Amino acid sequence: MGLGLGDGFAMVLSVESYSPEQVDAAARVLEKLAALDDRRDPKNPRRDFTRRPYHRVISIQHEQPTANQKTSSPKRCHVLARNISQGGLSFVYPGRLDIPRLLVSPSGPGSEYIWFRAEVVRVREVEDGFWEYGVSFRGRVEVVDPVRRTNAR
């Protein structure tokens, strides 16, 4: 059973709250995935865009506010990005999230000026309780008030 980013988003763990063991595990997972990437053909014909390493903290939040969020600010979570392309990005998280669609800010905490609607297109368990999520960008979102509202472009 996974954690959702809807009503249960407050329980989702941001990277700033990882235990020392989770920080170490995240580093191992990112190294393992990078090593797998090094063995794969970078010119994969299934990909429209070339992936680039993108190791930084990014922000995600639920695409649609839930009934409980209409009067409160949307919940955000900070996760570790792995790579990025023009079409999307991937990130790792210490658990299974049930999130078919979300908003992603590749610029990360404190500089969340650019947001994209994204659809989760790949989910796989890696190791040590970490999962990798691949998301495809579906359009840019203009953030009017970074805490309360967004307007889709």
C-alpha cells in the first residue's frame, strides 16, 4: 500500500527529514542507478529527448487540491532528482507513492518559480525501500501565489 499525495501528503517525507540511514541509502541508490545508466545505450530509440544527470532536490505537490486542501495551502514535498530531459525527469523517494499526476518544480525549494504538470509514466522499486519515479512533463503551470493557487498555461 502506498502513500498518496492527496489527504495523506502531510505524512510524506521530505528529503530534509531523512534519517542518516535514509541519506546513505539514497546515495547508494543514486549511484546504482547511475551505474546502470552508464551501461545503457544513450541513443535509446524509445526516447524523444536525451537524459542528463540532474542531482538536486526538487519540489513536487499534488496536481489537484483535495477537499481538505481547499482551505489550506497545498502540501509540497522535496525529493531527490536523478536525471532530466526536455520531456520529463526522474526522482527517487523512500517509499511507494500513489501519484498518477503531480506538479513538479525542477528548480527546487526556495526557488520554485517554474512548475510543470507531470504524469507518472514509470515506477520501479530500486533497493533499501527506495523507489524511482519517471514523470513526463504535460505543460507548464504559472504559479500565481506559490502557496495557494496555480493557473495552467
